[in-house]
Amino acid sequence: MPTVGQVVHRLLPGASKERVEWPAFPVWPPDLFAVCATLVEMSQCYRHRHYTEHSRDKCFFRGSYKDTVQNVGYRWRVLDLKKNDKETIFLGEQWATLYHNRNKPVVVVGSPAGRPSAAEKWWDAAMMLMAVADEASGGLGFRTEKRIVPFADYLHAQELRMERHRRSSIKLPHSICMAVPPEEACVQPKTRTPQVGVTLRTMSHNLALLPPHGTFATTWITLPTAIEKRQAINRSGEEPFNLLIVPYPFGVSGFCFREDAQPGGMEPRFFECEQKWLRGRAAGSPVGTELGKSLLRLIREAKKGVSRVHGIVMPELAVDETRAKALVRQLKKADVELFVSGVLKRGRGSKDFSANVAWAVPFWKGGVPFIAEQPKHNRWRLDHSQIIRYSLGHVLNPKDTFWERIDVSRRNAQFFVFRNGVSFTSIICEDLARVDPAGAVIRAIGPNLVVALLMDGPQLESRWPAKYASVLSEDPGSAVLTVTSLGMVKRSMAPGASGDRVVALWQEPGERAKQINLPRNAHALLLTLSFSTLTERTFDGRDDGGGSTRIRLSGLRAVVDPKLDSEDRDVV
């Protein structure tokens, strides 16, 4: 059972190398947060009634706690701490408390129901320092020109060094810590604070404690357009974000699915998805360079009703890597900010598994600064009921169960700031429904917008995507958009059925899910997303001063490509 001192030395190994008995107080707030949040999480002390019963006079968070934490955190954030200030002395006293309890076990078995015992006195110091570090980290991860925020500006400068392939003093891209090794713990900026539950996630506004990058890697990126958009927002209020959903392919043949037989009939059985819609005109679906031309026409048609189309979303496995690169080249001229699509990356050899990934591609000043690639972490399992539902009995035996033949060895998630204070991430199908490995990280960071790319049936409020989208909308408070292809929606319909073609679903906090139906003869849907500020509170009572952002669906209309075949045929 580790002691307090062992954990601190593990997370701040520089002191151990120098044979120092106790590390110096961390000068970089994320380092202090990593140390104290790890101690708090390992001990689970925040669940103790000393911290949870706010109505009790002796609750730790009553009295001067909030004012002390916010004042000390602010003074630290603006670099206004002097050597003999009472705030500096206060921080030193709390850090010394951890030192004096360095030989105490982190996990206390059978802790009392009343106030912490002498063996647990370090709890108060860890909780206090964690909150101060969180307050001192306000603005980290968000580029701003409105005011000088030293720590945020320094982090931004280090990000620029990394972009120029220079060495950074911060453990980028997997962590914003300076001294804490990413092999031990990672810290990233945070957007939403859950307003329900009692977890470590409810204890901070600005920072998220994450697993070591060897367990799950994360990257936090501020899109270059975020600064320009912040300036536009200051001039014209909260500028909306117009998002074009293209549920491609419009037709999916059953022959796109085939069994990948194992030698000697070994288990498990795998299936592969062949993107035959990219090689033939399936139910009016454009192929090759025609797909890019169709997207450009859809953008032009959509702009007849709005000033600009800011982003494009296509479902899981919509294109392969070659066509994805071609689309990126074609979309450079379209004045969009962001392109998100499911992409299939074929293995190099016949024995290599393919990768099912999501691409998030920002456009800036006519170029592409990077392509963020996020893999799917969980395989799709096709069982008897799904084989029947999607009419795949002619290619897959309904008596058997088949697993998607993809590589799941990579585990990472990309988070982007695409508006001032607004972040998003994308996930792929099964990952929406699974807690591990991406779910816990998404809940910790709390992106404002989660886009789930699916290869699924209709996005009805009664089906599984709506269920799991509602979970994320409650904790951490994200808006969730699920998108599937029209081809898969039609495969799930009985022949001749005239049901709705619900290709997307929108779920925002505190509201019922909204089914998004694609009218017949339409090829895309234009969503207008609006932003409003709100105030969130941590469990210890600290508010963020209205610094959080909520995303609402404020507009929806269908878009037609006038040059595409509008005939609605089924594909076998």
C-alpha cells in the first residue's frame, strides 16, 4: 500500500534523482493538480462526509474555504505571489502538511464516519491544493487575445514550439504537465463540469486528471481559427456554427459485407466491410472525384440560406483513405473550417487488419495545419438479430456471430477548441456505448460537442444511440450528434416500407433527443448550432463566473444536390 510520500516522489521524480527528501512546491499549476488529484482519487477522500455534507457547520467547504481558494488561485494565475505574502505562506503550509504525513498510507481502510482522524489530516491539504491549482489554471488550453493570461500564454507558446518540431518544456501532446511524467499521470484542459454526482470530475473547472498515456493517449488542440472566431464573436455576438451532415453512402449493398474466414474454421469469426459504394453508382451515390464535386454543390446550395457553411460531417466508413485525401484537397476551396468523416485505412498486407478511424481536418488560410486521426476502440459484433435486421443472410450465416476485422491496438482521443471556449471530439459507433476506454476520458475532459460517426440503422429516440447520447448530455453536459448513412438506414427497413429516414439524432443537456429526418430526394441536412454562456459550479461550491458554454440546435433544413439522381432505390 503506497504512502503519501511514495506517490508524490513517483509523480515528481526530479527530486528523487537529486536525492532530495521532499520535492519543492510545483511552480506550474497542472503539476500540483496532478499530484493532489491523484492523492484524492486514490484515497477517495472526497466521498467522506467531512466533504459531502454541505449542510453541516463543520463541513470542510464551509466558512472561508471558497474565498481562500479563489483568491490564492487568482494571485497565482496572474503571477502576483510574493515570497512573504500570506497566500504564499498558506501554500507552503499546505505543502508542508503533505510532507509531515509522507509516511501515512494513501488508502485508509475503515475510515471513520466523523471527522478525519490524525492519520487522514493530509486530506484537507490535498483537497485545498487541488482546488487552488484548478483556480490558477483558468484559461489554460484556450488561445486568447482579449487579456494577458501568463500560464495560458506560456502553454500556447509551447504548443507553437511543438508545431515547429522543437522541444517543449511541457509534456505535449499527451499532457500539459511540466514535471509529472505522462507515464505516471496526464492532465489536460477541461471544458464542462458535471453538475450531477460526486466524483473527481465534479471537483474541477479547468483541469482533468487522465490515465497515463500508455493506457490511453489524449491530445488537446486549439484550432487556428479559434482566435479569429473569437474576434468575430466579440464584434457580432455569439456567431452560430453551420454544420452540413452528408449521410453518405446513400445506398449500401449487402455484398459490402463478407466473412473473413479464419484458417481451419478458427474462432472468433470476423467480417470485413468492402466500400463497394466507392466503385459503383449505388442508389445515386456519387463516386470518385464526383463525391467531392457533390459536396461542393451541397455547400453552395446550403449557402443560399446561410452566410457560410462552417463544417461537414460524414458517417463511419464513408470513404477510404485515398478518397478522404482527395476530398480534403477539393474542400480547401470551399471556405469551410472543419471536415469530419469516417475513414477506412486498409492494412498494408493481406494479414494486416484495417483501421476504422475518424478524421477531423481543420482548414486555415487555404491550408490544412494537420489531420487528426482517432481510431475506433471497440469492434462491431454482428449477431443473429443484426444479420436479419440488415438483410445480410445471403452473405453471413445468421447462426454465427461475426466480429469486425479491424485493428483496435491504438487507443487515443483528440479534443479540439473550434470556438472561443468551445471544444469537441468525435467517436465511432461502438465507442459511444462503451465505458472503456474512451468514455471515462470524454467525461473527464467534458467537450461541449461530441460527434458520433455510426454505421447503424435509423437514429430513433427509442434506440441505443439515443440512450448513450443522453448519458453524455447529463454527465459531463455535452451536446451529442449521432450520424449514420442513408444506405444503412434503408438496409434496416423492410422492402417497400415508407418509414422515416432518420439519419441523425441531436441530444443536448436538459432536453429530449431530436430525431433528424432526411426528406426524400434530399442529400444533406444543414444544422445551425448556437452558443450561450452558463455558470457551472464544482462540488465544493466554486462557480466559473459564467465561463461555460452550452450548444443548442437552433436551425435545421434539407439540402438537395440538383445534379444527383434522386431516385430512391434499394440495393441488395
